[in-house]
Amino acid sequence: EGRPQIWSNPCGEGAWLDVDLVGLPLNTEGFGARVTVEAGGRVQLQEMHAVLGVGQSPSVLHYGLGQVGVVDRVVVDWADGARSVVKSFSPKRRITIVHPQAMHDR
């Protein structure tokens, strides 16, 4: 009921980071992985979850980082106990982190 509305949520000048995971063959999306991002003295943690339903979004984790110029560290604790660490890079990008065992299998 009523007139259609257009809602917009534009990104400002702040820094951000998108993290895409590549897991092992039976879990290529990295479900169950815990991803910690450290930047500007703050720590943010998200877990990759499987979403069930119509209109599922891509499996990418998004972090708003404020006014930082460097991402200090990204740590991925994979569901099987493996760990990946990426250090010191600029924000405002999408990164892909591959499970250590998947890198050896390629």
C-alpha cells in the first residue's frame, strides 16, 4: 500500500574491507570460519554462516573500518582448526583468502 520508495545506503569516505573465503572441496565457501580483522586499534570478528532461503547473498564478509589507512591483520580460523593470517595492507578492497590445505591441493 502506498507509493513506492527508493532507499539508498551510499558508502561515505570511510574505509572498508570485504573478505571472500575459499575453503576445501566439501566446504568451498568456508562456512564455520571465524574471521578477525584488526585495524586502527579495533578488532572486529565475524563468522561465515550458511544462509538458507530465497535471494541468498554471496558469501562475503563486510567490515566497516572508519578512517583507517592500513588493515593491520586479518586472521581466519577455519572450521577444521587451520589458520590463515594476512598482514598490513590498504583497505577499500575485496580480498580472497584460501584455506592453507586448498593452496597445497592446487
